[in-house]
Amino acid sequence: MALEHYVEKIRAQEILIWQTTSRRDMWTKLLDRLQNDAPHFSSFLEQHADDNEVVLRRRQVRALYKADPELGMVAAIIWTHARGIRVNALSLLVRDLPTLVELFDRDDFSDESLNHLLGQPGISVPTASKMLSACGKNFDGIPAAILDDSISAAIESSEFAEDFPRTNLLRGKARSRPLDYYKAYLADLNDLAIKHDISHDNLDRFLAEFTGNGETIASRKSA
């Protein structure tokens, strides 16, 4: 299988992290345009952004979420939308922040709870997968991993098709059957993580990087 050719490379990058960088003024301008107050967002920027940038690491978001769920959820939203977000979408997330915090008040998501999350305005599988991963959640006992368009392209490519047999039975259905596709992806990724003794975090990051999409991972630095 193709992934076997990259195992040593992935292991060599274990000290690397998934980090995003966004402009602080982008977020402050978005918040200024909202119709409602967003105290948790403003508080987060005051505490965790420098004068120009908001730099977040996935493991940092997890630590923030564990210490303070409201602030950690804001961190997860900003980490997930590092390239920006529409004002109306941000307005819905600000409005629904208490609901999101309540929904995330569990370590392990089931079909029912994930469907509930996906039923929230503006929450698609790519967004949900990033937020779940950022907050260190599981789905059916498997660590939540990120699934976005770049990763779907990688696992449906000829390079990795054999490594993702369940997912490729749903080839091309990432949007039409998103929950089934995500569950199949997690099951395949879990098998690979166990087989090669590599963390789910390192596998999803590798797949995102493999596509050569420089916008997916803003930067990589040592922990």
C-alpha cells in the first residue's frame, strides 16, 4: 500500500504541529460588523493574539478548551476559519456559542450527537471535523480527524485508494453522503494508525500536506 512508503517520513515529522495564522484585524473588523456582542471572541483576541496575528496550534486549542470550554470553542472556531468567514456565518456561531459548548460537553460523539452538530447553521462535515479534532473529541471511540476537500482528494487519488477501502466505496460522495463518508474515513484512518503506530493527528496532517495545498496548513514549526 502507498502509505507504507511514507511511514518513516510521517514518523520523522512527529514533532511538527498543525498551526494556522490569521490576521487579528480581520477578526476585529468582522466582530465590529456583527449586530450582536461577542464578548468571548473579544476576550480571546485580547488574551491570545498579538498586535498583528492570531497564531494557533491544534494542541494549544485543545489545552484552551480543556481549561475553559467557552474560550476554547472560540479558539476552535478561529483555528477552523483561519482564512476568514462570512459575517453572517460568524454571527450565527456567536449566537449559537452556548449551544455549541453544550453539544461539545462529551468526550465521545455518536451518530445522534454528530447529526445534531451538523444540524447547526453553518456547520458542515469539514467544519465539524476541524472543530472536533481541535477540541480533542472522539467519534465512536476513534479520535476525530480532519476531513476537508484537500484530504478527500488525497484519499481518493490512485496513490492512497487502497489504503482507504471503506472510504473509496463512497468515492465522490463526500458532499452527497457526508456523514457516511466521514465515518468510513475515520474507520480507515484508525486502521492505518493502529497498523503503523502513527497518531491520527499526524496522519490527517500528512494527507493535507500531501496535496501540496499551502493554504491548508499555514505553517509548520517545531513544538
